[in-house]
Amino acid sequence: MFQLDHTKGNMSLMRLAMPDRADIAFRFFHTSKVPKAVAVVLHGTGMHGGYYLPFARCLANEGVQVALMDQRGHGLSGGERGHIRRRMQYADDLADCLAAVHDAHPLPLFALAHSGAAAILLKALPLLPAGLLSGIALLTPTFANDGALVRSDSAGKGRFDSLKYMLRPDAARPVEQSGDHNKMTFAYGKFLLAQILRLGTQRTVLTYRPPASREPPYGYSAAAVAGCMIGQLEHALARISCPIFLATGDNDVFVHGAAVQTVLPWALAPDVPFSAVNFADADHFTTLLRSVRHLGAWILANVTTGASR
């Protein structure tokens, strides 16, 4: 059951206790319109729900109630920072949280996963009751263990100096470079060794410097990185039975948008409704703000379609 922490304006901070008593924090944005759906937004690697405030406000303006979830060990949530003790921990948490959100807000439920959260969402799908989700949105999804879907010059292993800050309410304004304040480093050799030997899973193998300079670098252990990866991606996609939405950008330094746009619909079941948008001038972060209106329309359209079935 959710516990209210505090309310400010149209945003309520809620907490949900997991079976091991670690609490997961949610920022709920209440739309001024009659809510027709609720969307749970899952943040990317090294981030938390606070980075998605403009995105949540824009989506709430479209008539959708929005819940920004901080994953275990991130942002305002409890749990060890950057480490999990079993690979399915993030997925198990997400399955429990989605069920709890639906119980608290019995509206059509949509899961919106950005970046690395896409793999966690797909890992959680077999754990969910049939029919719980009315739709899934994959927003610049990264599947780091699938080399065909990442940029060939990065492959999820090196340093990235060209990430840009997403928190710009006006998508038409130029987005400033974050420079040295926004980097990711992945020690692939140490991670692979930990995976093979099952030793050193607590060692930090991935470090992310957030775009907000006031925040310290975020380090992930080998176990946590494994918890953010999914094997047999095609099999996971084939299990999806609800409508799916995909958003990509051509300036994304992580995701090979053209590859994802091609592979993803091919792996889905033939009867799964599929919608996709791509923005030529958007990157890994600005794609979210560029896609808000498309996403809101897609959610409301699927609410109407689902009600008519």
C-alpha cells in the first residue's frame, strides 16, 4: 500500500514498501483533466525520476496521470546504491510496483521505459498478471548486450562526451552540451570476468556522471549491470500482447534508431498494434520531450480502443 510523504501543487510523493522493506519512491502528477489512464515512467541508467519532471508535466497536460518511479537504490528510493543482490531484483520490484499502482489507480495502465529501463521492463513482463498493461512505450531503448541495436562507435563500452541535457521545457531551443559533467565509463573486462567466475559482483564496473553537476557520479556493480540486461531479446518481445510505442532520435549516441525501428516490429507478434516515431534532430534525452504529444495521443487512443473491445 502506498504511503503519502507530502504533496506540492499537483505532485504527490508516495512511497511503497517492498517485501524486504526497502521503500520505492513515486512522484505522482495529477492531471487537471479527468484522468483516463495512468502512466508509470521508468528512468534510465544513473538517473532518477527527478530528471523527468518536465516530461511528466507535459504528459499530464495531455490528460494522463503520471507516476515517476525511482528504482531501488536511485533517487529518493531505499536500497543499496548501485548494487543488487540478485539479478531479477529490479524486475521483481517493477512487477510489484506496477501491480500496486493499478490497485491504487484502477485506470488503464501504461508502462513507459526510457533507455536502460526498457530491458528491465521486458524482464518484468512474465511476472505481471495477464492484461495488466494496456500499452508499453519504449523511449530510446538501450539493450546493451545486443550489439546490433547500439551505435557502432560506442557499443555501450566507452566514454561518451556528447550526451545532452534533456530538461528543456521548450524543445525548439538549442540544447547545451554538458561536457565533462556527463560521461559513462563501462569496465567491460571486469564485468565479463565477474559474470564468468561469479566473483566480484559487488565491484563497480559502470560509472555514470549525471548531467546535473550537483549530483555525484553513479556507480553500478557487476550484479546491478546484469540486472539491467536481458538475454533473448526477441523472445521477450514476442511475449508482448498489448500495444507498443517506440520513439527514437537520429542524434542518439547510444541507440541505433534505424536498427531498433526495423528489428523491434519484426520480433513482435503479428497482431500486436505497433506505433513508432523518429526525430532527425533529437538525441537520447530530447526525444522524450519531442514525443510527448505523440505519446499522449497514443495512450488516449488505446484507452478508447480498449474500452470498445
